[in-house]
Amino acid sequence: MIIAVENSLAQHLHINSQIMSPSELLDTNAWTIRVAGEFMIIMNNLMSFPVIVRHPQRFNDSRSFMTAFKREFLQLLEISPIPHAKIRMIRDAQFGKVAFTRQIQPETQQQLQKYQNLMIGPNSIIDWEKNPSNAEIALQLAEQTQIINQATDEEYVVMDIFEDYSITDFKVPSHPELNEHNRRYLYRSLSINDIMNATAVGEKILDDYEEYLEERNKSESIIDRDLDCAADYIGYCEALGESVLDDLTLIYHYFINYEKLHNERPTDTSFRSKSDAFREFGKFLRAEDLFSSEDYDKFVQAVNQGIKDLNSKQRMYHLQRIIRDMQRQVRNQREHAIQYVNKQYTIYVELSNYTPKMWRRFTVSGDTRLDTLCFTVLAAFNADGNHLFELQQGSVRYQLPIFDSGFGQTKDITQSWVGDCDISHDFHLIYDFGDMWDFKIKFEEITPKRIPAHTSPEIIDGFGYGILEDIGGVTGLAQVAKDDGSINSQLNITEFKKKWPRQIEKIHNCYE
């Protein structure tokens, strides 16, 4: 853990600060402290996750401060939408080796100032008459604060970011013994040829689960209920790129996100029914030696905690989560895109029917939405974004919802991601149905890579200036190129990198 402190506080706590590289200060274990009256706001630099400690004057050394910080952090995790089984893992990851620095980033200072204003400013969101605990204050700040990704201009709620961190960075895997009895699942096998993907594992588990239920003389209605619950949960895991064996606590997130995933709130009777169904599913996995007894206990604990937190009228984040989802329709299927976060796609785009070849090669994250990909391509070829466009692959046409004519095989371009694409066939981005600019998009390579969600595209190489609007398509562009040699010239990568992000944002705004 790296903690950035101001000079006055460093002197008060008798801290020996160190010099850190800028990259170290923007990591999941980097924090910054702001003293605001009787409060200390300790904020994670990367996720903007706040922890509140009161009465900073009572600490006269770094050891006493760290003890209080750790205690408040754990109390915050206890009331946060985090599986209890992961709390110790997160604590150990954060509070390993601790180092202090006096290097504080301006962006971090700005966010800390926002938190200070929300806490004790004239427009404070805290109801002080209820005498909230430090953890309740921090959770309310995290639940009601949105930060903007400068590259995409998208807003993210701080608590959602931290919940994603708990999902992607911490797992509680089951530990099956690969004996001859369960080797048929071919999962976690030492032989590369034996390994199946999460989907195949899920299908095999469901087949065997049905047989397991029938052998125990369950009624037809109970078998249907239990299979439906298991299949729905397995599908949820697959959407995250996991199997039911990869993280025992994913069932917790399944429950607290249930309303968003199914657009309905279960009744109390339904809660009890689902609880029974998932306990039975856990028993099956234990019987198959895919869960140990300890695994089963953790799985059931996560089930109970998920149902309790979803059904709780005490937790403030529950209602706020529903409200946020209604306000941010563009993220309704965000969970679907998570499975593509760790995939990087190399894309080659060429302006069709133009000589010499005018092209770009760049990389994007697999969770890039297809409309964003189109904005990226248009910006790469100097378009202004003042005309209609559609993305085509064979007979399938991807369109923005407001441009959908209702004819033909069309899909909502805002509900598909790069990771969804069938990369065996080229795409065509048709822009300006007068000039008919045709950009041929080819997916060249998929590289597994740990990259953060919504990573900005990176240019690799290219040739040609790009298009000119309202000039008559490639024929008009070819005429202009006879008099302007810069049209057909090598792409200046340095200059391109400077203007590309701004141009993408500009085009995105044109289609809002």
C-alpha cells in the first residue's frame, strides 16, 4: 500500500516519505489522505473509493493511524456489497507493505475536494442528525458519487467500480480433486487437450445435475425449478467469463444484481424457493467432488448473504442501485461485456475502392461497444460525424436505435461489443449514404492481456490523410489527391495520437 500525505500531516505523524514513480501512484493499492476538519478522507487513487477516519489530531504516529485506517476499512467492507469471504483477501491485498509519499496528484486532490464538499459543505449529502458511522458516511459517498472516464466521457459510480474490483481481482475458487470420478468434467486438468471452456463445463454440470435430481425422486416441478435456477446462474457466470468452479462467491453478486438482470424483484416466497434451489445445487456439486465441504459452506454463505442484502431495507445501496440502472440505460448489459475485458483486438481498416491503399491499424479492448468502434474508425479517417452510418456484416446491419428503419435484419449497435463479433468475416462501415464511404474492417488478432475496462484505442500504423466530407466519395478524393500530395502520404503517428481521442469524443457527441 502506498499512501500519499500532505506535508503538515506527514510531519504530525512523523512519516518518512519515499519517492514513487507516477505509475505506482495510479494503482489499486495507492491512496491519498485529505484532512477536513475533524475528518480524514483516505481515498483510493485509482477507484476513488473513500474511507473515513475521525479526529486526526489524536494520532501522533503512523502506526496508530494505520490501525484506525484498517479498522474503518474493514467496517466499510462489512456493510458494502462485497461477499464476506473476500473481505480478508481484499484486506491482505491492501495492507501488505505500507509506504508513504508526499507526491499528491492534482486529479486526486480535486476528487478529495469533492468528497469534502459532499461531507461538510453547504450542499452536504450526509444526514448528520442520524449520527452516521464512519463506514456509513463512506458508503454513502461511494454510492452517490460518479466519476467520468475522460477518454470515453462515460460516468461510473464509485461503489460499482469497487464492486467490479472485488469480482475481477479476487476469486474464491473451488478445489475439486481430479480423481477418475469427476475427471469427466475435464476442468482444471493438467492436460491441455482435456481442458474445456466454461460453457462446456456448464453444460456437462447441468446434464449431470438433472440426473442427480431424478435419482433422488424429486417432483417434476422441483426438478424444473432447480434446473432453471442452476442454468440461469451458470449463464451469469459464463457472461463474466467464469464457470461455477472459478469463484464460489459469484452467487452473491448474482443475487444483489438479480433485479437488474431479470427486470423483476422476487417475492419473499420466491426468495425462499431460490435459496432452497441453490442449496440443492451446492449439495450436488459437493456430491460430485467439485465442491469440498468447505467450498459448500462458503457457497451457501454467499447465497444467504446475497438474499439478505438484496432483501434488506437497511442497506442504502439497494434502492440507489435500482435508480442508477434506470438512469444509465446504456449500461444495462454491462455485465455481458466483462468477459471481453482481458482481450485485446488488433483491427485493420481500409478505405474501399481507393488507390493507393488508405488504411489504419490499431488495437481496442474487447469490451469496446460497436458504436464506439465506429466512432473510432470515423475519427481515424478524419470524418466529421455529420452524416448517417451503419455497420454491416453480411445481411446483418448494426444501427443506432434512432436510425433503425425497422426493415431488414438489424441489430442495436449500442447493445453489441467487439467481443461479440464473428471475426471470421469482415465488417463494412458505410458512412454518408450520398458519398458512400466504405470502410472495410478486418479483425487480425486477439491477444489475451490484462487491461482495464474501456481502454482507449492505440494506433499502430497507417497510410493516407483520410476522407474529405461532401466531396463525392472516393472519386472526388482521388481528384483532390492529384493536387494535394498530403492526401496520399504516410500517417504521422505522433500527430495522430494527439488529436485522435478528441476527434473520437467529438464524433460521439454528434450522435448522442
